[in-house]
Amino acid sequence: MGRPFSEELAELEVTHRWACDASIDSLVEKIQRLCRYPLLAVGSGGSLTTATVAANLFRDFTFGLGFAVTPQELSARRDTLRRSSVLIATAGGSNPDVIGAIRTAAKGEADLVLAI
């Protein structure tokens, strides 16, 4: 079980300050590159919600094709990943499905693979 919510709320101001001060230049550059091709946003479990939001934002702001998929769905599309961007949403990056999705994207020669 995680920490009590009251403890997390107590750190909200510090977290907000850190987020406002953090440099996001590298992230901005990657997202701009991500927008060159259709997007497959990958998520598993709770991260699928993040992938869905990312795909929706992608479609709203680029008017391009953007889809939220599970790692298994990404694997089924491996042969069509060229000229596509892949965004992988993950809490920690150690989930076997996430590692498999990264491998799938690499083998499919996706234009850009970005894990957040």
C-alpha cells in the first residue's frame, strides 16, 4: 500500500515548485519529433489511461492519427511501425509488457520511441 494521501498532499507545494522549475527542453524536442508521424500510445493497466489521454491530445492538436493500444496490440502491428511514433506510458519501466513494447517498437523500426 502507498503512503497516506495526507502525506502526499503535504508535499504538493514542493512538487509543484519543482515541476515549474524543471527544464523540459528535451521533452519538448522529443514531442515535436513525435508529431511527425501517426502515434501509437502504449499503456498497460493504469498506464492505459495515460496512453488514451496522450492519443486524444495528439489527435486534438495535430489533427493526425493517434491511437491508444496495449503492448499486445502494438505487437500485432509490429510490421506497420515504420513511419510511426510510439509513446510508452509506464509508472516505472520494469513491467515485462512495457519492456516487450519497447523491443517491439525497436524491431518494427518506429521513427521515435518515447517512454514517459
